[in-house]
Amino acid sequence: MSWNAKHAAIPALLVLLLAPPPVRAQSPESDLPDQIDESALRGVDDYALPELPGEVLEEIQDDEGWMTWKPGLVLLYDWNAIDQDDATAAEVGAQGHDDEWRAIRFTNRGRLGHSGKLTYLVSFEYKGFNKNPGDPDWSWTDIQLKYDFGAAGSLMVGKVKEVAVYEMVGDSANLPHQERVLSPFFQSRSLGINWLRQWGGERGTFEVGVYNDAWLQSGHVTLDERGNHVGARLTGLAWWRDEGDRFLHLGINARHVEDNDGLLNFRGRPASNVLPNYVNTGDFAADSAEFLGVEALWNHGPVSILGEWVVNQVDAPAFGDPRFTGWYVTGAWVLTGETRPYDRKVGYARRVLPDGRWGALELVARVGATDLSDGGIDGGAFRISTFGLNWWASRRLKAGVQWTGTDLDGPGQTGTTDAIQTRLQWVY
């Protein structure tokens, strides 16, 4: 880490470690859905694998006063073994074995005032998801204020998640697969405003947002140069049985993206953070892009199937108005019998909560594809297949290993990549 990065980290660490926090200090990834009775869950100290004692963490918590603090921590560490054929290495560059801190995220959140209606969230992160070459190692991931209007919904302002694609809206630490495959079709976070409300007695959610990240760019960049993003997502439960053990979630989302000073660029990795972009349109002249996505999550006890399909129609007459697509289907089976709890307030499932002393085992399989070649744009395409195993060792700790095979259809030639990806994850 450079001296500047260390210097920037010092105040954040002091705030997060020394300031008074609350009774349930944790990251947003740790939230429990309303139907979960926390008192009925196995205690964090009752798993076979040693954990930080709950008493130690409770000592640094406090939820009294006008301003409360809820610190949290997310640690993701990966080791990857990559095997490419010669054609792929020639197309995207040779890759070998690599390990990395996938993310080190410090969070702090709480309320302002005694009504509980005004809350805040800040998070400071090393690397983080979707980091591109040249991005700083440390950055502010979230800086946001949220006001709860009750039945009218809640308004969130600041650096927030854009409203599109289940893979992005759902917390990464909760997904059954390790990495996202639809990265060309969403932007992680931008400066903007989100409005979220539930409908039908928490039978579904509706969220809409407007964003422009010009102020997050280096140098003097105007709002017109970056262009505005507008997103919306509507979800609903087609059925809900056995207090959430059986359900069917359906959703649709849409985005409108304006050009950045007359240009657009779409790119993505094949579900791996250490591999380069296997698909990349490069900068090309375009006016805007319209995204439409559909999502479904079927859950029956320990078995679930999650799928998405996204299409991106680009307004670029010089290149024949290209149309790009991406999709995936992920199947998961928790061998030890637990179900993945669904949070009706936000419209996505949380991570597995182990019942047994030795945690929970989950088998995962996925297929998917991304195609950024159409019209006059040859950004390449890839298809992936994944098989993996997750061990949810406790409510905070997960270890996972997966194999992913990628077939590349690049602008120059085709090829294959095999990757073994392991992950250690601790979320508090």
C-alpha cells in the first residue's frame, strides 16, 4: 500500500474503531429478514470453528444518543489458479495463479436523531468489486443518507447502488456464486437519488433512481460530459409458503444510460476478478443505451434456482444500433437442509444461516453468457460453466471453492480458460 493510501485509511479506521457503535453492529450484508427469529438461531459462539466471542463485539456497541454508530467489517480473500489455452492467452493476455484481497470493507451506519427515520451509511473499501486498472486501491464505496417516509417509502441520497440487475442489487456476500457475470450491464455505484417502497403488504418492491457520477471522476468533469443514468426495478412474490421456505420471486428492471461526452463503452470479466476483460467494445460513438432485464428466484427449502437475462439496445447509428445480451442460471442445493432466507423489504435473498454446529454445505452450479458483438461492434462474447461448493461455517464465515470453464469468442480468435477459485469470507 502506498503512503497516500495509508494516510487516507487512518481517519476512516479511527472513526470506525473508536467511535461509539450499537447493539447490532454489522454490515448491511448481515441484515436478517423480518421472518427470521434471531433468538431461535444458533449463537455465533456455538459453531465448531472458533469465532470472535459475541461478548467481545458487544463491548464496542452502543445504540443510545442522538447519533448512533453501527460499525461492520467485510473480508474477502481469494486464491485463483488459471489455465488458458494459447489462443486465449494471445487474445486477452497470459494469466497464471494469483491471490488477492478481493475486498476489505469497513462500514459504519446508524441513525441521526431519535425518531429513527433518518439514517446513514458509509463504507471505505480496499479494491472492491469491479475495480478496473488505474482505480485507487482504497476508496469510499458508500456515502449515503436515507429518510424513511413510512408507507410512502424511503429516499436515499449520496453515493448509492444503481437500481438494476439482481446480481448487483443483491449483496455480493449473499450470492451462491462467487463472482458476477453481468458486469457489462450495470454500474455498481454512482452519485444519485434512490426511492424504494414496498407494495402489497411487502409482497413486492419498487425502486427508482437517477444518477450522475461526474463528481467522482478525476479532474474537471461536467455533468453533461458524463451523462445521466436512470434506473427502475419492480419485484413481486408470485407465491410465499411456509414462512419463506418456499417462494417464487419475479422481477423486471430497466436503465437509461446517456453518453459520456459522445462515447459509450461496455466491458466485462468472465466471473473472475483476476482475469482481464474478455469482452470489451472499446469507446465508440453513441447517444444512449436502453437496458431491460428480467429476473427470477425459485426456492423450495434447501434448493433454489436464480436466473437473469439482460438486453442492451444502443442508440449508435454509425454502428448499426447494436444489441448486446447477457444471461445466467444458477442452481444451489444446501445439503444440510437450510434454506436461503428472502428479505421482502429489499427484494432479494440473504446468505445461508447454518443450523448445525459444523455449519452448512451448499452445492452450486451455473451456466451463463455475455455477447457484446453486434452490428458494427465486435466486442467479443464468452460462455461460462461453473461448479462449486460453499461451506457456511458460521453466520459470519464462509469458505468456497469453484471451477469455472470459459469459452471465449473474441474479435481475433476463440479459446478456453479453466479457473479454480477459492474464497474465504468473513462478514460482520
